[in-house]
Amino acid sequence: MNCDTPLKLRVSEFTAEARDVVSIELRAPEGGPLPPFEPGAHLELQLPGGLRRHYSLCNDPRERERYLIAVGRAPASRGGSRHIHQQLRVGDVLTATALRNNFPLQAGAPRYRFIAGGIGITPLLAMIHACEARGAEWSLLYCVRSRSRAAFQELLACWPQRVSWHADDEHAGRPLDLEAALAAPAEGEQLYCCGPDGLMQAVRKRATGWVPEQLHFEWFSAPAETPASSPAEAAAGPRPFQLVLRQQGITLEVPAHLSILETLEANGLALPCACREGLCRTCETAVCAGEVEHRDYVLSEAERAAGKSMMICVSRARGEVLELDL
């Protein structure tokens, strides 16, 4: 489910959910229903200064009259969280330039296991609502530095038998027991994880009993480990290549130190983009010919193998020439 039609959204509520976390309720300025969304979807909001930021929808997908997002205050904010925490007010009208889902909840699984770290709880909340609506089995492990930073505690208290916690300051420095948290997956059970890089990498490395089709991750920022197509490509680093633009009828040289997106911009060709880290799918572009060295965090293994599209902000050509539908 993707929708690129711009939406005007009015801030109808602004609530402190935890230390350095606020929730923002958004409604249509004139009232009425909003476009439907599926669990895992996010909004791309247009903020002052030309900023575009992506925020997961965390309310019940059955609700049509509102969207709910939650935003943590980032210590090294590039402007998005700082603006929302310091300047956004009830009554302000924002533009959502996209409604997308790169983290969909697989329907029909026998059981769902959720692991959240900090603000990573947001997309998983919508999934929990969906599981409750469908009568599906689920559990949540919520990891935070302290309970004071845990958002939506009152809501999660509705399911004491399904929600477990790991607050760092309550465990005397003892690490999270991921082996126990990831043990004994049932056939067809699905694991969804969202949070900081350290937690995500640890879950990915320790989920040895799970097959790839059972594992789902959403990154809020680019991991320290770049997902190159192979260890050899990661060690070799970027190489220059020829970029053919089919619609334009021109060929450009993409140097080793620039991405495809940066090369296009340097030649006066502006394309939609947002994260520039391979996280949001805004710059996804169709591939006409050539093999892609995928370095994004959103395409599935099947999509990578098909090679029909790529994220031009981070991915590159594996060979000497790549042709895109531009």
C-alpha cells in the first residue's frame, strides 16, 4: 500500500508520552475520513526548511478519522525532531507527501513476535492493534533505557500477559537475554523488530533458529554495517560506472565518491528523495538493464534477486554499465 497523493493534516492533539517522546494526532482539516493504511505504514511529512521526515503510524488501522505518530527527541537532530518537539502546536497544518509501507505485517501467520527498542515501538503498536482485531497470537519485548522513556505504557498495560520489558536501569547492567527472547520459533511464526542499530544487529545475528522469511526489520537510521551484495564488494568499496538514462537518451559517469542520486543532481536532474540512506523507498527507480549492487534496507530478498528496481541514493552498478528508466 503506497499513496503519493499529498495530504493536508491538522495537528489535533499533542501529548507527552514519555521522557523525550511526544505523540501527535493528525486529522483532516475539514474532518472526514483519511486514506486507509495497513500496519507498518509510515507518513512522509514535509517540515519547514524543506525537510522531509518519515514517521510510523501507530494507531489502530481500523481508525479512519485520524493518524497517530510518535516522535522521540533526537540528541543529534537534523531538524525534524527538534522542530516537532519545540515548535509544533495544536492547530498547525502539515503536508504529508507520501503514505507508504515498507514494513508490512504478513497476514495469516500462526503467531507474531515483536521486539521494540525505544521509539521503535511505533510501527509495532499498529501491528498489535491488527493482531488484536484478527484474534492472532502475539507477544512483545519492549527494550528501553528506563521506564521513564517507555512510550504508551498505559496502553501496553492492557496486555500484561503478552508484554515483557527490559529496562537497562532495572537490570544492574546485565544484558538482555536475546537467546531466550528468540528461542523456539514456531513454524510460520513471524518476528518483527524495530529500534536502535545495536538492538537490531544483535537480533539479526542471534536469530539463528529463524529462516529469513520469518524475519522482518525496519531501520530508522542507516546501520553501521552497510548491506553490500557480497563481502568482496563491501571490501572493495564503490567503483565508477556508466549510467544510461533511457528516457533522457544520455549517459553519465558515476564516480566512485558519488551516488547515482548525487550524480543526477550534479547534472541538473532532481528526483524525489528523502532519507538518502536507503531507508524510505522514496527514490526507488526502475532498472532497464544491468546488474545492481543493492545497498538499501527496504527491498526484500526476492525484490533484490529480481533486480527490477533500486534505491539510487545508496545502491550502485555491479558491472560497468547500468541503465535506468529515467
